Amino acid sequence: MSQPQSEGGKETPEQQKVDVSKLASIIPPASELRKKEKKLSEKRIRIRFDQSLNEPVARIPSALASMLDIKSDDTVEIVVAGRKKFLFKAVVFESTDENTVYIYPKEVEKNGVADNSIATLRKSQAKSGR
């Protein structure tokens, strides 16, 4: 009967405590969670008419194109006032003004959109004709 009392003071391998720091090492710190960049799907921009364009083209600054993951010859969608939607072929160019997109004015003017209007630019989900 004295044997169970003597074993009560000793720790057996099953009773050893687990080191909490080893368990916490598999959980990433909160600062790691913030490092993920959000990819923008659309951006509010200012549209300007470019009379020199001869086809439905939108000239997009390279900084804006990289934010929205737009490449030359992609199809982009410009939405004015949430109602008027236009599709253009993208042409990426170097510019310091990243919030201005230059577009082909013919069809846009017919629908009552003025030069220097605010619109939303996004990459079109529809595949281009190629």
C-alpha cells in the first residue's frame, strides 16, 4: 500500500508538461497577416477625350494598369455614373498622372458623357475577340 504514495510525487512520462512556446511557434504573428496585398478589381478615374484616337481605345497609365492587372490589348470596361458602360481595348503608356485615362470620344459623346468625367475602370470579364 505504500507504493502508490511514493509514485504520486514523481512525474511519469505521460504527465510531463508540454512547452507552450513550441505550440505557439506554428501560429504566425499578426504582422504576417497584414503583409498580404489586396489586388484592386476596379478604380475610380477621370476620363479625358483624345481626338487623335481613331478606334475604341483607352490609353491607361502604366501605374494604374499594374494596379488593376491590365495589359495592352486587354478589354477594359469604363462605367460612368453606374449606368453607362463602355468597352475599350487597353493601350498602356508611361505617364505621371495615374488617375487619368484617355479614351476614344465618338461613342461616349453620343451617350451624353462629358470630357473630364469621373468613371470606374475595371478589366472586362468578357474575352477579347482573339
